[in-house]
Amino acid sequence: MKIFSAQQIYNADKFTIEKQQITSDVLMEQAATKLFEWIHARLRGTQVNINLFCGIGNNGGDGIALARLLHEHGYSIQVHVVNYSEKRSKDFLLNLERIKENKIWPDFINEDSDLPEISPNDIVVDAIFGIGLNRTPDKWVGRLIQHINASQAFVLAVDIPSGLPMDRSPWNTDYVIEASYVLSFQVPKLVFFLPETGVYVNQWELLDIGLDAEILDKTDADYELVGRQEILPLYRPRLKFSHKGTYGHSVIIGGSYGKIGAVQLASNACLTTGSGLVTAFVPECGYQSMQAAIPEVMVLTDEDERNISKITLPFVPDVIGIGMGIGTEEKTAKAFGNLLKEMKAPMVIDADGLNILAKNPKMLKDIPEKSILTPHPKELERLIGAWEDDFDKLEKAKTFAKEHDVILVIKGAHTIVLYNGKGYVNTTGNPGMATAGSGDVLTGIITGLVAQGYEPLHAAIFGVYLHGLAGDISASQQGYEAVNASEISTMIGRGFMDILSPPEVVEDREKG
């Protein structure tokens, strides 16, 4: 699913109006109707006080039109017009006249107005600012937003929480609506998925307001939201007449004294994801534990007892996953640098492999093209430098990925895969996955997919989704706190089953 910029949304509105030969207020009425239907389906006429806070632009017009529909169906409403400017959109004014014709008299809030009383049992509809906000709200509007946030009422935001810009972090974090629920028109917004801005969106849902399918299809977006619908076409089914050699030979390189478990986790995940053969390359101290823990994995050892010092492989692997638990010793860094010069196929680089690259930036030129780097935020900062906000981070990461022809997997609550100037935002995963070894499992999953012939970009996108899904299944069975990396790996098979099952089967399984 595409994630549009504010300008692309405006273009889609304009295209729809021109192609369908409708007026802009008709499109606003369609949006308000969808908002009303969502609310009415849940309240069913329940008498609860609904406070609608409406700005004087098109977002406010949506709120005013919604107020009229709620009133017509017998709901108890109070309309507050937030009078933050002398300018008003024509569709706002049109809908303001319509509610007055229905004997609805709004309360106009100005800079010197008293703040309206809001009960914790009320519902608040936030329609103050829309996606076009380009400056910090005035102080008195900011105080109103703080008043709404402090009310403990259920806050339903129209399209986007007011005070939240589309293309940057907030100017003032206290002046942003903390939405209980956001009803977003037609397409999701990137700010829903970034750490600094996603905190203002507890839950969100899309409403189809009738934007023309042609413009939605032909508009090329910089970011896509990745769900099951986007993952299914990437899946490579297994062939009946195949063997273990058909699905590739992976090598997992890593570990140091006390950190062999990281290689075990990655190797097991690589096998469980479907790599035909897996060889682990570890220091001598890891030999017995690797052989005992995962009998399906072949083991090669370094001549050094405690660390990787020289990487010698007696065969040419299809893919290498490297970095987990490997440390940053000088001899280890040298061995890694030599491997980069020799390896031609894409690699999956994680953890200390990334830290070695950050300490030795000259090595970056030797990374095989379309290799996959999987940094968490601190590792990313070491690679690309500090950033001002999440948007600056993404731009710097895109530049880095393009300069070195690598695929960046920026791990987080919504992991984002970046390649060739485009981002893919993941929808699976949960807070329980913030646990030791989870990243090692992800490296193993992606390595296993590359081994089977998945294009590196597809392996990264599919692997991130599958990893999060396995974590979601684990959390659904035992809660966030009990999720651990080994359990995530165990649930990889269930993840595949959910991806390949008809939607109704997945829903029934979740209910059961």
C-alpha cells in the first residue's frame, strides 16, 4: 500500500474532482459520511456527549459536515470552531452554513475564550488541523490541545492528529493531539510509523473516501506500507522435484568467547526459514556447543580459540550472514575486511559487522552490491552520522544506501527497508521483540531467504515481515514479556502458514 506525501494527496483530490466531475464539497461530504458510518457502527445511537473541535480549513470542514450527520441521527453534540485565522476555506464556510440551517450553533473559540469543559466520558473529535499544517500552532491553540490531551476523553482524530506535520517532527511536542484513534483518508501517513511521531497515534484505520483508483495506481510513492497483500507475491513456492542443494548453502559467521549463542540463533533461524544447507563458522571455543545445539548445522572453526581471526571457507557459499557476537577485535576486523574483498555474492551484515564497518569506513567500498545491512538505531548512527529528526535520518540513510548500493534494514517498531531511494515500512512486530537475540534471528531469516534465490531486496522485505509475524504469534500465546529470540525462531513455520493461509483461516485462528 502506497504512502503518499501531502502534495500527492492534494493532487489525488484534484484529479478525482476533475475526472468524476464533482465539486470539492461533494468529496468532503463523502469523507464526512465515511467518518459518520465508522462512528455510528460502534455507538449505535448511544447517548454520549461528542465534542467536535473544528478548525477553519478543510479538515475543519470535514468535522463540521460530520457534526451535521451526527445531529441528524440524534447524537448529542457540541461543535467548537477553533478560530485560529482570518482565512477560511470555502468548503468550511459552506458546511458552516449547512449546520446553521440545521439549528446547530457552534461555539467559536478565540484566543481570549475560556477552554470548554471536557469530561473523561466524552468523545472528542479532533478536526482542527489537517495535513497542510506548515507551522507551529499558536500558543493559545497549543493550550487548547493540551487541554484536550489532559481530559482523558477518547480522542478521534480526523485524517491526522492536529499539530502533527506530514514531513517533519513537531515544532512543539506539547502542541500535538494524542489521538486514541486516527481515521486516515484513503492512504496512511508516514508519520504514523516513525518513532518521534508515531507516539501520537495509538491506533489508526483507513477510510476509503472515493479517491479515483487511476491516480492512486499511477502515482509513484517514495514509501510503501508492507502487509500480507504485498508479501504474498514475493513468496517462492517449493518445487516437488528438488533437493537440499536447490535451496542454497548459507554460511553464518560470528561469535566470540561467551557469545556463541548469537550464531546458534542465526543459524537455527536460517535453517527454519528454508536454507538447504547451513554452515556456521565460529572460533574454536564454539565448536562443541554448536554441534550439540543444532545437529543440522555443519560447523567450521577458526584457528583462534576465542575470536574470529581468519576466515577460510573450503567452498563458495550462496550467501553469508555475518556479525552477530563477532566482536570488534583488530584481527577480527582484518579477517572481515579480507572476506569483503573475496566475496562476490550479497551478504547480510549485522551487529558487530556493522560496527567494524563504522570504525573502518574504507571497507564500505568492498561490500558486495545489494548486500543487506541490518542496523538498530545506534548502529545506524555510527554508519551515517547523527540526524536532526526521523525524516533527516531517512534521507541520510537513503543517501548512504544509494552511495554504497546496499539495502538498509532500519530496525524499530516499524522496521523500514531502504533501497534505491525507496522505503518499505513493515506492519508486523510488537514490543515483546525488544529482547536479546531477536536481531540475530532476523539476520538468519534474511540469509536463509537469499540462499533460496529470493532477490536481496525481496528477502529483506519478506524477512522483516516474517520475523515480525513470528514475534506476533509468540506474543499472542504468552504475552510480550515472555517473548524471546528462540521462541521467535520456533514460530517461523507458523508465520509461513499464516502468510499462505486464506484470510478467513487466519482470522479464525486468531479468534481461536
